[in-house]
Amino acid sequence: MKMSQVVFTPEKNPPANADTINHRLLVQAGFVRQLMAGVYTYTPLGLAVLRKIENIIREKMNEIGYAEIHMPALNPSANWQTTGGWDKIDVLFKIKSRTGKEYALAQSHEEIVTPLIQEVTHSYKDLPKKVFQIQWKFRDELRAKSGILRGREFLMKDAYSFHLDQADFEKAYEVVKKAYLEIFSALNLDAKVTEASGGNFAEKISYEFMVLTDAGEDDIYYCPDCNYCINSEIATVEIENCPHCGAKLQPARASEAGNVFDLGGKFTRAFNFSVSTADNQKVYPVMGCYGIGVSRAMGIIAEVHHDDKGLLWPENVAPAKFYLIGLGEYQEQAAELYQRLREHGVDVIFDDRDASAGTKFAAADLIGCPYRIVISAKTEGKIELKKRGDENIQLVAEESLYD
């Protein structure tokens, strides 16, 4: 990727209306552009990060046996009326066509996936069924805020599983829980599994995966000594000590990066989706819903990993591993190195712009690739290597960049 071709390069000043770190840095560094409140364009830099987050999630979901599908974002109103969501869900975008038919822009896909799986499920032998998708969702937020953390349009991974009974769902939940923690670890996010209410989706307790950040919209209590964590909204009494280990609970602000809902038979009953058991009994499959906010995760990473100079992307989601700069007459040598790195399959951004050294160094810090490499008269046939966030500079041989 050449900076002369990314179209959206870093700005000298942050946007005036930025109310959070992710909004300020992602816009200033050239990763997103705001169209209106809660709606953003993702530039080449932003799209590179988004795709890497997607792939980490996709690989893990495939690994635990979920088949990827892609469901329509435009839904007939009938499906939502069947479940009652048409009248009960206040954030649902509703559209009327020229012919008078009504549609919804999906804010989740329980209403679509349930009859979809019903088509291919006839008996207990057909269960469990597990599918997922990564798709843009829509919410009619009254006040979209916090940059890409809370938008009216957002990218989400939503997965759904269907089980013969509660016990089988519980097994599936534990598998997804472990996978989620591995996903967030790969994103370099410390997520805490938090008890929360089911909201519009479920009548039972749900679980949210919360990342501590001042930009978060939730208040939680977490135990510093064990894994216990609870959303303050469902704490019926004032909690001081952990019910598991007795340690004093700590209050914190957090942002929800993922969630798991036990939907029971709520949606399968609504669509009269039943199967026959081995003893010829009719039962409604137990359903699970598992979400991860993909664009939201990008915003949370920006909130957590930054300094006063700009972003500090974890290596596996950064737009590139290296940010390459050639100074003065060494620009051509840098261009040749850029080609060799690409031939070796190395992710690199080459700042080939006709700009000052100071402008390029500032851009490197603001964009936040894990390593900056420089070729200049000072490098004497070697390459200057500096890790983002570290002031130490090394002179290394080119071969070490391929290691």
C-alpha cells in the first residue's frame, strides 16, 4: 500500500466534533470519515483493519464448527410481526416501498435465521445446527455517539445455534465462550465475561464480553482476583465483595465487545418450528445467539491502544506491519525495498509522498503500524527499525525484516 494511493491521508488536526479517542484518532489518522452521526465510510486503511478483525473471528468460528452464510439486510415485516419485534423493538428501522409493503433493516437476524434453519430441520437427528455471518446491521439510535463504538450502521458477526435440549445448548455455549476469549486475546483486548439482562432478545440472563475503557457506556463490577464480573444494571443489591472468592469488587466503565444470549424456545415457538424426538415427542429447539461487534471492536482497540502521538495497533490487526520511509535521495531505494517486502508477502505501507520528513514521521506515529523502517544517509547500507511506542532505534540488515 502506497500513501500516494490511499486517498485519505492523516490530517494535521483532529475533527472538531470528536467526543471520544477512537473518533478523534481514526478520523485524523485517515481510517474513517464520518458521513453523519453514527454512519462512517471506511477508507483503505480502515478497511484493512476491519478485514483483519473479520478474519480472526471467521477463522475461529470455522474452527468450532459454524458454517458461514449471508442473510439479507432487507427483511419482510411479516417475519418481525410473527415474533412481536415489529412493535416491541424501538430501534428497528422500518421502510415502506412504493407498493405499500413494509420492510425492516435488520438490527439482528433471529427473525430470518429461524425459519431458514426450519426448512432443513425435521427431526432430532438434524440437530444441532450452527451458522454465522459477518454483515452490516442497522439501529435507529436516538443519539449515536462515541465514534464507531455506537453507530446507526455497524458491522457485526452474529452466530446462531439450534439444539434439541438445554443441556446441548450449555455445551455449545462453553465452546463459544472459550472461542470468544481467544478471539479477544488475539485482538489484544482483555475481555471480562459479565452477567447481564437479556433485554429484547431473551428472558434469561445473558453474558456480555466487556472491555474496560472510559469510553464505554456500561458500568460494571469486576473481581480483581478471579473471573467474576456483573453489569451494575442487574445488581439487585449493592455488591461489595465477590460471591466466588470474597475479594472486594472494583467498579469500572466498560464497552461491550460481544454477547451471548440463551434464547430458549422464544423464536422457534413463534415460527412453530418443532422437531420429533427419538420417542416421537414434539419439542421446540433451544436456540443460542452469539454476537461480536466487528467495527465496534476496531473502535475499542483504538480506545485501548494509543498514546499522545496516535494509534498503537496490535500486529495482527494493524493496516500493515511496517511503515516505510525513504528520506531525500533515498526515496528510490525505499521504493525498491517496498517491492521486495511485497514479494516476500510482508504487509507494508510505503510513504512515497512528496512531503517533509517530519510530516512522514508524524503520519507513521498517527497511523500506528507496529514498526517504522527508514532508509537515509544515516543508515549506511542498513535499515533503521523502530517499534511503535518505543524510543529505541536499531540498525538492522534487510534480511531481518523477513524473519
